[in-house]
Amino acid sequence: MRKVVIKLLFVLAALIPLAGVYVLNNASLVTEWFTDTGGIKQGEMIPLVSGEEVNGGQVDMKQYKGKKFIAMIAKIDCESCKSSYPTIKKWNELYPDIPLVMVGVGGKEEYSRVKHELQFPFPILSADQSMQNQFLMKITPVFYAVDEEGRVIERMNGYRVRDFKTFMEKAERI
């Protein structure tokens, strides 16, 4: 009996560090297992909202119907969102065939300044409370790959370069 207990303790002692490594390398996945991240789920239709673009004018996401596109849900003070900016700044050269639209929570003026400073080549919708409710927003950033019918076919919570590349590879194969 004592040998069995010792073997069991040895196995547990070996598994604990492995579990820790898994959690560190898959933090967003582990988070999703234990929390409600909100948002639109894979397979659901994305809300094709319309609203004010941060530099003026209107943006209607219905204009993307019939095309695959990426919708990014962001918040102006979100550090993970900011870490994605170097990649999305180069959107048109990286992904010329897939439009991006950002739905931004926060001050319209702040997003307008960020868009101007970073020269973002895509529209940024200023998300009012109604729009936030339609997207069931709880976390940011969230990236949605949307097919031609408006269905979410891939979703990525948070931003890590490696995960984003994998996400976009899947989105390009839609």
C-alpha cells in the first residue's frame, strides 16, 4: 500500500508542473473553460450593425454581406488591443482580400486620434450601449472571422501574435 501511495505522489508531482506549463502556453483557452467570455459564439450570426465612424460618416456592416470579413471588438484602454495595433496597422498589405472593421468601446475622439496617428486603413465604429449589447461584449479584444452569410466561423479572444496568425490562416481558408 505504501508503494502505491508513493508512486501516486510521484505521478502527481510530475503532472503539476506539466499542467502549469500548459496553462501558461494556453492561457486564453483555459480562461474560456472557466469563465463566460460573452460575445458571439462560433456558428452564430454576427450583428450587422450600423453606426457612426469615429472620423465622421456612417458605417453599415451590411455592406460586408456577401464577403468574408474580420470584426474586431476593442476598448480604447485595453492593453491587449493596443498590442494588436502594429499588426492591424498593416492590414491592407497583410490581408488585402479580407476587410476589417473595428467596433470600439470608448471615446470617439480618442479612437479618432488613434486612427489618425496610426493611420488605420479600416473603419472604426464607435460602439454605443445598444451596439455593445448586441455584441454581448464582456472582454476585449475579440476577433471574429465572418463568412459571406454573416456567420461567425472563427473567434479569437485576446491577442497573441502566434494565435492571430493561426486565426487568420483559418479565416483565409473560409
